[in-house]
Amino acid sequence: MAKKTVATKSKVKYSKETYAFWYESMLLMRRFEEKAGQLYGQQKIRGFCHLYIGQEACASGSISALEEGDKWITAYRCHAHPLGLGTDPGAVMAELFGKATGTTKGKGGSMHIFDKEKNFVGGHGIVGAQVPMGLGLGFAEKYKGTKNLAICYMGDGAVRQGAVHEAFNLAMLYKTPVIFVIENNGYAMGTSVARTSNVTELYQIGESYDMPSFPVDGMNVEAVHEAVSEAAERARKGDGPTLLEFRTYRYKGHSMSDPQKYRTKEEVEEYKQKDPVEQVLKTIQDNNILTEEEINDIIAKVKKKVADAVKFAEESPWPDGQDAFKDVYVQEDYPFVME
């Protein structure tokens, strides 16, 4: 069985460039999502909209720990990951608007952001459905003989899905280079972990498959970076998958329509004292990693990126009616059974 250890906050031992990346990427995620929430209230973004506010370290710390050729897949809370990977914020915002210039040409919306160039294989709306696909992404890298891996995110509610357990079993059987991440924000769609399972230490689920499995402080970007780095090293050596439980917290509801009656305002405020963006900023300031001028430059840069993204989305065209028939095909010899 894997040794039970908790990844905790590290000392300042990373480069100035790394801290600058963490702060800028998380601040971009935060400001983008705040603006998306405002635009949803103005009915410029319609349908479902799941914000990542509070969980930014889970994405940013993983990105800094992995490499360009690695594959990424997640559930429907999927705006922040591609932003951190370098996807054009305008294309993400345009997708939220349903515009033709969006990442999926306005056909996917909030839950289906994709970027092939950044190896971001989506946002997926079916709970847990991305986990077997994440396994497949990792298996493909092993089959091709690369040193790349796949990282697959899921929420705490998804771990009850049978397909998740099938994927864990096969990942260990084939020693697949995949990092499974549970973004445990405590409430799934609105029900606490304690009310859905006798096992509340979710990383322990991986141990039943003899998978190295660890809890991680998902509010601290340094802890996330370290845990993912260690998991990536195992995967690239051929030692197979790892399960990481990122213990995080969303400051907004499950979606924009969530009244959040299942938790108290006091609890939310308590977690805001652990804000991942403020934590890394404090580390930067306390250790003089960046000057105040450099910090202000990042703040201004992020503000402009978000404003430009909104302008791009506002001015982009709607899809044409005929676009509904594009990118849809039927393979003539499917299902490959010949009489």
C-alpha cells in the first residue's frame, strides 16, 4: 500500500519566474471567472456556468509541474485550466458567449472548452465520463512510447461513478502514465462528502487498487506543484498512475443557479482566509520575490487581458445556422461489421 503522507506548504525554493507565473496565472483565472459571473448576470452568458473561484492553485500548480507534451482533461468546471495552459482568453470568453470564434465554435459553451494546440482535451459535462478518457490518453502515450503523461481531474462527486473505478483498475493493471486528481471542494453538486460515503478521506479509494494515493493542500500552489511533480516522476519512470486528492474549496456555488443553502457564510469566509491567490502574493511580498512595480504590472496585464477577452467576445459573430451541420459526420463502414 502507498504510504499515507500529506503534501504541505514548502519553503520558498522556486524561481522568481515560477512565482510570477503562479501569481499571474491564478490572478487571470480569478479575474476571468469574476467577469464571467457578472456577464452571466447580464444574460450575455447563458446555459450552465461553473466558476473556478477558490480552486486556482489546483490548476496553476499542476501546470508548472508538468511538460508541454502532457495531456489534460477535466470535468465541466473547465475555464481555468486552458487559461493557465495559454489558451487565448478571448476564445474562451467567446465560447461562453456562444460565438463562432469560441474554442468549440460556439457549440459547446461553458462546459466544453477544448484546445488541441495546448493538449487540453476538454471539459466534459457527464459526471465522471472524462476519467476513462483520461486513462485512454495516458495509455496512448505509453503505446506510442513517449515520456508524456495524462492528468485527469474529477470532482468529489464523480468518485461514486463505476467508470471511475474501472479506470483506476485498468490504470494500475497496465501501469498507465496518468495522474488522477480529485478536486475535493467538499460538496459535489450540493451534498457534503460525509452524507454520501462512509469513506471521507477520498484518496484512500486509490489505495484499494494499490495505487499511490495522497491528500494535498489544494489551496496552496506550492503543495500542488510538489505533489504533481512527484506523481509525474513516477509516471515517466514507468511506475504507473497516482491518485491525488486536492482539498480545495469553491467560493461560488456549484453553478450560477446554486443558492448554496447547504453551507454557511461563516464557512465560506473561513476558507477565504486560505485564498490561494492571496497566499502566493503574500509569499512573493514577504520574500521580496517581485517588486511592487512588477506586481502592479501583472495586475494591469491581467486586467487588460480580461477586458480584451470581453471585447473580442462581444464583437465576434454568432454561428451561422448552417454551422449546425458542420463537424458532424457518419463513417460509412461503421460499425465495421461486414455481412
